[in-house]
Amino acid sequence: MTRRHVTLLAICACLAFAAGCDRAPTNTTAGSEPLPADTSAPAEPVERINPAIVLVATPNPADFCGDKKLTTVTVNWDTSAANVPQYSIWVEAPNVRRKSWLGGSKPVDSKQTGPWVRDQTKFSMIDNSGTIVATTTVTAMECGVPADAAVPAPTDATPPAAPPSA
């Protein structure tokens, strides 16, 4: 082989190596299927809401009025009427990727968040099979209306019936 052939071969090898640098890694091990690139969040889970499970955030609606963009809420749950021995609660919000917040096995419990909850933050309870069994979404209260404003009772426009004539 001449020096010219060696140089040409070296250039080809460098180009082949550089072309492979643009590819995303496949995350495989010998004899296995490729792993997902990000295993921190499950694939989009199946949603089968179980009406026997209670998952609520309070206050909800929450106060995001004025300059307030973030708040703290307390999330309460009760799985005692359902068969959910293990669960995790995931959080997602607009422009924020879904991530695990907590996991547990207590059927009735609550936990306060930090001041990171924003309007439309969604809490999802996922059972150990990866199924969403309960959700709750924190929404913004109407600004200018006190949070404890009484809602007027509905009025009945039908007048009471007249007593029967004798």
C-alpha cells in the first residue's frame, strides 16, 4: 500500500466516524431491545379513572391573582375504597414535563407542596401497573372575588302551592 492509499483510507475512516456522531445513542445492551432515551417519566400512561379513589388539592381554585404566579397546595388522597396497594403521584403543568412527586402505600394521606404549583398543575395518581387511577388539576380563582365569598342559594321561581280548599 502506498502512502497515498493510507492517507485516503485514513480520511475515509475519519469521515465515517464523523457521520456516526450525529446519531442519537441507542441505549442497548447485548441481546436486548433499545431502552427509551429518558426513563425518568413513564410512557404516556393509560388513564382509567377509578371513582372509588379520592384525589384533591386544596385550595382549588387557588389564588394566582396579581403578580402571584406560584402557590402552595395540599394534596389529599384516599384509596381505602379501592385496591391500590402501591401508587405514585406525578405532577405536570403547562410547559413543564411530567415528573414523579411522591410514592407510597398509605390508603389515606396528604402532603403539602412547595411554592411551585402554577395554574393548570395536574396531579395524577398512577398505580403499580402504570395506570392513571385518579387526577386533579389546580385552577386559578377568579381575581377580585374573595375566596370565601358565599355563593347565593338558588331561588325557586315556583310559588308555593296553595293549601287545598275545604
